[in-house]
Amino acid sequence: MPSHASPRPRPRVRLRDVVLVGVLVSVLVAGVAVALWVVPGGHSDGAAPVARSTDSAASGASDLATPSPSTPAPPPPRVSAGAAPRLETTPVAGRRLVATVRKKRGWTPGVRFAYQWLVDGKRIAGATRPTLVPTDEMVGRSVSVQVLGRVPGYRPAVSRSKARTILPDNPLAGGEWAVYRGPWNGIYPAYERAGGEDKGLLARIALQPRVIWFAGDFSTSSIGPQLRTFIAEQQAVSGKDALIQIAVFREWPRGEGGRGKPLSGSEQAAYRAWVDAAADAIGDARVAMVLEPDLGLNAVPNNSWETRTADPAVRLGLVKYAARRFSALPRTSVYLDASDSDWLSVPKIVPVLEAAGIGYTRGFALGATHYSSVADNIDYGMRIIDALDADGISGKKFVIDTADNGRPFTWMQHRSEHPGADFDNAATCRSASDTTCDTLGVPPTTDVAGQPGLDLTARQRTDALRYVDAYLWFGRPWLIRQASPFSLSRSLEVARSTPFQ
């Protein structure tokens, strides 16, 4: 009987064995992968390994995670800043100022400019054009202009002009001031005759520009020829553009003592004819004019015992005619007399000025025949300007007499210290310690803010710079009662005692 071997029994595959084999395979595959990551290419020199993979998807993911650095684009070139902008004229309040830039002087071709004006280094809002009109409030401050140069495809460049000081619009500033060398008032002939110390003292008066008064003692027929000769003689010495200084004192044909009697019709006509003749003689000469010293006598007097003017409206109407006529001349600057800080309040003098034609004139004058300080008259003048502004009359300037206020004092101080003495002929100073006495003040000048010895506050200096055209000598302390005749002794005393020369 054949023998048949019994078949070998098949080993039973159990689920747990399958799972175990799967785990072993997974571990083996993972180990190989780790070996490939940790030792790519068999690095043995300590260099940082770099993972490598032949899987394109894996490679792409790696590139996104760590992008390779790129070189930044270079910045565009900057506009070449060439010649700086320039201010074509001296900065003056009220006058158009023009800035220019020369494009061909080093600037990138095709450049275009944006402008910005600055005052004291700070931007002026809205001032972005090539022109600027400085205001009175800017006087004394520095102005400059900044330009931004642009060219398409370039970075812009900035350039700024030099800063320059803004000056007041002052017709008295600049040029030569004529010095009267004729016989009137006696001071120049006395200087020519003098010698030694006296000559030096008299020169302090005689060689200064002074206001010469033209009054009613010149007839209507003579005022024209006299003025023409007066102007021509000074222009012959100082030039055609020299500043000539005069005062017109014609409102009182019978003198101030006769103001209680009204002017007749013929006297009114004579006033207008006289003014016409004087205006024709002045013509196009450069003139500073103080119009009608003692105009304030038309106001209500401060004291009940003073003689009142009989016809102030008539007289002020005549002065208004003169203000309009003289102010119409091309180079005549008219200043109506407006009293002094110690004489007439602002409510009294402002209506007088308005009735006398202040609207036509450059402004007003302070200090004639009085001795108040420059500081007090600056403050007084500013109050007048404020009152005129409130009445719609703006833009006015003023001048201050400094011929006789070297040691300033008021009418009340004089009355207290010298009872019964003549205020118009105040005693002259004899020594440096004298007070309440008459002596020369600051010499005539348009440098109103820079004079030492005036003790001005910062505010007063600013106000002076903006609103005071000049310190003039229209008082005459070298004359008896500041009118006539010439006094050699007074002249020497006020010249010797002045603290300003």
C-alpha cells in the first residue's frame, strides 16, 4: 500500500504577526530616510548638512519655505541742485518781492520748481508762488525762499536763498539828506564865523539835516521863487535826489494870538493860492514836509483860559486842501502835526487830523516845540494809529521831533519845577546832572530802532521800526522861543550838553 506522506500543515498567519512585520518594515524605511537626511554624501568634516531630495514636490516646497535672496533695485538719481534762489530786490513791506532761480546754473535739465516763502525760518502759510508782498508785521524779520526742484524719474532736491531783513516802506530812507547852508535861522553863518571849540560845538547843529519853516511872512507872490531857490541850492550840493525838509506854517496869518478872529474870505483864498504856488515850486523834488505845526490849536483847548480858535472847521478845511495838494506831488511825504504825548488826548487830536486830511497824507508828526521822550511819543503815536484804524484810516506812519528832547520832560514837570517860566523857551541844560532842561536829542535819522540812549522797550523798538519813518529836527532850540531870533548862547549850551553826540 503506497504510502502517502501527509501534507505539511501550513503555518497559520496570525493577525498579530502581520502587524508586527508591518511595523518592522516601517521602522526600517524610516531609519534609511533618517540616514539619508543626517549624512547626505557622508559629511564627516563638521559642515552643516544640507537636506537633499529627489522628490520634485518636496523640492518645490523647500524653495517656497526659504526663498533665495534677491539684489534690491538701485534708487533713482537725485536732482542736481544748482544755483540757489535769489531775491531780486531789497525786501520792503508793501512792495512785491520776486524770487528767481537760474535753471542753467547747475540744475538738472527739465527741472521744475515749487516755492515756499519763510519768515525767520518758518513757513508762511499759502506763500507758495515766486512772489511775496511782505506786510508791516514782517518788518525787522528775516525773509527767505525755498525751492523744491523736481524732474520725472529723479528724487527732488531742495535749495534755499540767503535770508534778508524786511525793511519798512519808508520814502525818507536811503539817499542823502540835504543840509541847509543858508542864512535863515542864523545857525550856519554862526558856524562859519566861529573858531576853536565853538566851531566844533556849532557843527553839531549846523551840519545836521534840519527842517526849515516856511510861514505866512512869505507872500503868495514870493513863496514860489523862494522855495525854488531853496531847493535848487541844496540839490546843487547834495544831488537831485537829496531829501529836502520843510515845514509849512500858514494857517495863522495873524499869528497864533489872532486865532480868536475868523478868517475872511480873502484870507481863505490867499491860503489856497499860497499852497498852490508852494506846490508848483516843489514839483518833483524829494521832500519831507511837516504840515501846519500847532494844528492842535484847532482842538478844544486843554485849559479853560486858553484862547479858542474861532473857526476851526474853516481852518481845518483849508489844511485839508493843503494836505491833498502837497500829497499829490510825486515825491513829497506829508506829515500833519499831531501835537505831543503831553499835549492833547487822542480823542481830541484824532478828529482834528481827520478833518485836516490825514487820509491824504503819509501820516503825522509829533513833538513840535515840546520836549517829551521818544518812548512816550512812540506810545502816543501808536494810540493815534489805533484810533485812525478804528475809523477806517489805515496805513499811516509818523515822525518824531528830537531836536530838543535830549533830556526829556513834560509840560507838567516843567510847570512844577519852574513855576511861571516860559515853556516854549525852556532853560538850556548846563551840566550832565541837569534835568527838566533843553538840549539836543538824537540826530536826524531813519534808524529809529537802533539808537542807544533812548531806553526803548522791545515793543517800542518794534513799533518804531514799523511805524516811525524818522527822527527829524523840526524843533529849533537854538532860537529864542524856538521861533526867533537866533541865540548863540543857547546854541552853544544845547550843543555842549547833549548826551547824543
